Amino acid sequence: MSVNREELKKMIDHITEQDAVEVLDFIGYLNMKRECEALNNFERASVSSMDFGIMKWITGAGMMFKQGDILLISIPIY
């Protein structure tokens, strides 16, 4: 969807100060929402990659587990 930013700026120039505060707050909310989504996507990708690496290490070491087994792995946090 294309937005005419100049028209949007003109509309903002004609709203009350209180409405301008709410618009600014909403823009902050949208930015925060976008940042959280990006962080969640990065976290999911990191966990998925880490899971793959752990499973590759386990199977490479000749360890086999069946579904339902519990595997405890200590991972250092730096």
C-alpha cells in the first residue's frame, strides 16, 4: 500500500496537540512492535540452528534417543 507522506504530514499539521501526542505514541508502539517481531524471528532462527547443531553432535557421537527421552545438556552462557 502506497502512502502519500506529504498528505500525511499535512493532516498531522491540522490535528490538535493532544491528538499529535497520541499519534506520536502510536508511532512509537508500531516501531516497538516491529523490533519485537524482528527479535522473535532472530531468536527462533537461533534456537532452530542450535537444535540442529545439538542433534548433529548427538547423532555424530553415536547417541540415539527415542521420542519422549529427556536429554539434559549444559550450555555455557557468556
